[in-house]
Amino acid sequence: MERITWDTPLAAFPGVGPARQRALAKLGLERAGDLLTFYPRRYEDRTRSYSIAQAPVGEPVCVEAMVAQPPRLSRIRRGLDLVKTRAVDDAGALELTFFNQSYLQKTLRQGESYVFYGKIDLVGGRRAMTNPVFEPVGRQKFTGRIMPRYHLSQGLTNHLLITLAQAAVEQCADGLAETLPQAVLDAQGLPGAAEACRQVHFPTSWEALEAARSRLAFEELFYLTVGLSLLRKRREGGRGLPLNEGDGKDFQALLPFPLTGAQRRVVDECARDLCAGPPMNRLVQGDVGSGKTAIAAFCLWRAAKNGAQGAMMAPTELLAQQHYQTLKALLEPAHIAVALLTASQTAAEKKRVKTALLTGDVQVVVGTHALLSQGVDFRNLALAVVDEQHRFGVNQRSALAAKGVHPHLLVLSATPIPRTLALILYGDLDVSVLDELPPGRRPVETYLVTERYHQRLYRFMDKLIDEGRQVYVVCPAVEEAEAEEGDPTLKAVEQYAQHLAQEVFPHRRVGFVHGKMKARDKEAVMAAFAAGEVQVLVSTTVIEVGVDVPNAALMVVENADRFGLSQLHQLRGRVGRGKHQSYCVLVSNHTNPETRARLKALCATTDGFRIAEEDLKARGPGDFFGQRQHGLPQLHLADLSADMRLLAAAQRAAQDLLARDPYLQKPEHQPMWERVRQLFQENPDIFN
Ligand code: ADP
Ligand code: MG
């Protein structure tokens, strides 16, 4: 075949017909260049060759041996033939069988030594291998080294991908542009782009592989940081509307409670941001119940006080309604008009609100993502607030902001995130932390029990309901089908709700919600629970996001081991919002000591940040970073729990670079700018 370049279509490679071409395209592989960044999923150690007698049975190994008999071909039936032979070394014999590879009768030669790579089985006391990969000793391409395992799709073999990748890497890796500054590579002791590419596919040693992986992970983190910094700069380039009027004391006078010390501090931070200068760009992180709504209320009040408008977006209708009620009660006495905008309103209602936003008759609007729809325009939007930030993506955040001209931005999040991760996820935001709960809250008492305690637990539930309280019961699965997979104790929402309603609490009202229900039905059940009409609410984690039902005093989590600690902590935050002593009961039959220790840790602390750190250690950053909702580019190689040191280094390097060339305008930085754009290409609008 001709020389391969970056752009050579894979169809031009030997062995790639139309069917394989389609299968490769499914993996995003169309041109030779695509193979270079198609990183192996894992690696096989084919460095060591065993003698037949010493090779471990049952796992893939390399064995060096000589073919001792002429291979025999036998046709079993149409479409099935076998080639059989025997290989030997000093002390052992290995039976070899190949299916449907009749040509091997000629290729495998008696008296010749090969390295066979495959799994050894014991067949009638003899050692045997079926369909091994093999190569003549001394001319090895696939054995005697560490080999990659690639992600495959139907119709592809790892062997094919290795062949393709070998050709592409041999001929294209040297052409890879080096986009990291040499000084950075030297300082970090990282290999160059071409070397890293060769080593990540076909490592010459485990150390070289680790160095290559570090380089590529560093590169991802570096460009992520550069991109986020550019985003932030762009926002700082504009001027926010100065919202100078409005004294904290006057705001306090509107509230039914004194602000906590932490709330006062964060209100001050926001007040400073809202004055003349670049628009506010702030994330307020605070545990559930820490009083984030009051911070939003302050900023919205400030916008209205200065003759401008503010909008607050919440992830669910019910939450939007709740905020609407709260803000209306708070702000209307100050002669500020508050409106609600959600998808379920009638066309006439929506029209009325939209008109009032355009004329400026309404100063504060609360809504769901309905706020983002076309035709929702403001007279003078100076502030955008996004509640429960983790439910929205970066692009939704900016879509709301785009409704104004450089509006101030406030995002609220109840998901405590370890600081290092926050730097990445929210690298473009300033962060305030509400680290104090309003006074008089009694911490939720948390217990870990096994399934044996169910009867006692039910009696406890009954007693609380007698006292007028309500109970949440969270299950990990929606349907029994999911539940059947191996674990007979796994609880599914619908079935468990039915069981509780019919057999345990026939005298109570039991409702259920889960993510597969229609939004309208879901909202109806949640509303009934909020109104106290339903006493036991069985659900999946859909209730994780914030409706305030102060009367709910018990959270039961079934199969608690199925959840991350941070998630359990979020769930626990659904109770303990009123004046009643509240409880959280984690039910788990898991006996693994690590799991039990993890759950015990949750019983011992209510500090969301500490829990998040524990979670990060135990489960990696998947829970924080795994979901795509946040709208940031996906990382392929960087592992945020393991690569913290690398992250810090990448962030320093990115800062250095931007200090010298703040907008990457220098010609020599053009390739970097291209990389950043590429990395963020799933959200092209965030750079507009
Ligand atoms: P978050 O959104 O942070 O989870 P909320 O803003 O919903 O918390 O507040 C939780 C509850 O605490 C609400 O009922 C609210 O009225 C109340 N609250 C907020 N701040 C204070 C305070 N400083 N003192 C007393 N209660 C407060
Ligand atoms: Mg809230």
C-alpha cells in the first residue's frame, strides 16, 4: 500500500472492506489520523514467554515452542474445518487447534519455532491451545511485548485494530504537531507528542507507558484549564450593570430570620461583585439546607432595587414554584413584582408573563428551562441565577445569561465538591462556600441497619406517621427486571411501593415517583407529598434535587450500598428541614467491611465536604465528573482522583502561558488555540 498520511481513509488499508469500514466508523475511526488518538482500553503483557510445562493454565500467555508434526487439515462439515498439530519444547507438548484457518496447513511448518499467544486449557490431562496468535521466533510483531487491547465494535477484531494502528503510528506519529511548550515538557519530565503516541499504543515498557499516559493526561488537563480560563476572561471582558443601590440591612429587614454568619459573608461577596466592573460570575456552594435561596433573593432584590431585572432558573417545576412562593412573599412587600414561568402554564399565562418581562412590569422571574425558550426576552436583564447547577450544563448556564447583555451570574449548588475538582468543573467561576447551617437545626441522626431490621423499621415509620410526620423511602431500581440481576434483596420502586401499601401500611397513603414516569404525573405525586396528602413516598433518586418538605422526618434508603456517599448525603438533606428531629436509615445487607465502613462514615459526619472527599477517594471522580450534564469536554486519559498532582501542574502551566499571551493570539500559539476549540467542540456556543 502507498504511504499513509494523516488523511488516508481507512478503506485504503489492506483488509478493510465496506463492512469493516462501517464498523470502524461506528467507533469514530475514518482516517488514519483518527487511530492515533484512539487510545487502548487496556494492555496485555506479552513480554514474557513460558515453557509449555510452566505456563499458567486458563489465562492468555506466550509460549515458545517448535511445531513437531505436519499440520493436518480435516473438514468436519461445510463451513467448519480444523487444522491440528502439536508443538513441543524440551519438557512438554502442546496440542494446537485452529478453526477455519485452512491456510495454516501451509504456513505452519514442521521443525520451525514459534511464539504462540493464547489461553492454555487442560484437555484430558493434556495442554492445549485453540486459535492462538503466533509468529516465528525472531520476527515478532505481536508477541514478546506489551500489546494494546482496543475498544471494539461488531465485526472487528483486536488483531485488525492492532494492524491498523501499527501502520498509522509508524507512519503518522512523527508528523504529530507538538502543541505543548518544550519548557513545560522539560519541567514535567514528559515525553514529546510523537513519542507519547507511539508508547501509548505500543509501549516498550510499563514505565514508558506510564510516562506516555501522563503526558497525554497532562495535555488534556492543560487544554481544559486554558479553555476555561479563556471562557472566564471573555466574560470578564464585558461590564456588568452596576447594581450599587441596596443596603444589606434593608434586605435583612425583609427576612423572617437573621442571616447566618456565612450567609452575611457570601452576601457581602456578592454585593462587591455587583458593583461597577466586570459582571459577577459566582458559584455558591452550600450543603442542603444551608440557605442558598436567601443569597439568590438578595441578588435579585439588588437587581430590582437598581431598576433592572433578575431571572432565576430551577431544574424542576415544583422547585420553581417553591422559589416563586418564597421570593414573592419576601419581595412583594418591597414593591417588587415577581412572576413564574414554566412549561405547564397556559399559553395565556405565559404570554402575560413574557409581555411583562419585555415591558419591565415584572422585575423578578422564576422558572424552569422554559426561561430559555425563544420569545422570552427582557427589558433589562442584569442578573441570571441558576439553582442546583449540577442539573444544568455549562451551555444552559450561558443560554440564560445570553438573554441579557453581560448580566451578572450567580449559580447555586448543593453538591459539595472537593476543591480540586471544583477548580475544574467550575474553573471559570469564583466560589463562595456556605459552611454554616441556620441555627436550631438538629443534625439528622443516621443509622446503618441490615434487612433483618425491616419489621422494627416499619414500626418506627408507623410511629412517626402517627406523630404527623412523613417518610421518604428511596430504592435503587425502577423495575423488578433490573432488580433481578443477581441480588434478590434489590428493591424496585413500583413493587416495593405496592408491597408497603398493601402489606405493611394499608392504613396509610403510599405514593411513588421515578424518572420513567411522565413529568406531569411525577409533579402531581411530589405536590401531594409536599401538601401532606401522601405519607410515605417511595422513589428513586429523582427526589435528590431540592423540594422543601419540612414535615418529612425520616429518610429510608434501601440497598444503600448501591449509592455514592455524596448521593446519600444529598438524599439525607431532604429531611431535617423543619423543627422536628429527623432520621436517616441506611439499609444494606452488604457484608464487605469496606462498604460498611464507608456507610458508617456517613453516620458519623454531616459535613458534606468531608463526605465528598471520602467519596472521591473511594469511587473516583465519576460521580462528580462522569455525568455529561455539566457540559464540559470529556477527559479520555486523565483520572481526576489519581492525577491531582498532574492537574495542579497543568493549571500552573496554563496560567503561565496565558500570562504571556492572554488570548492565545501569538502565531506560535495558533495550534494551541485550535486544540482548545477542538476540545470544546461539543459546546461550540460557549466560545461565541
Ligand atoms: P438550600 O437551598 O441551601 O438547600 P434553602 O434556601 O432552601 O436551603 O433554606 C432551607 C431552609 O432554611 C428554608 O426553609 C429557609 O427558609 C431556612 N433558612 C435559610 N436561612 C435561614 C436563616 N439564616 N435562619 C433560619 N432559617 C433559615
Ligand atoms: Mg435550594
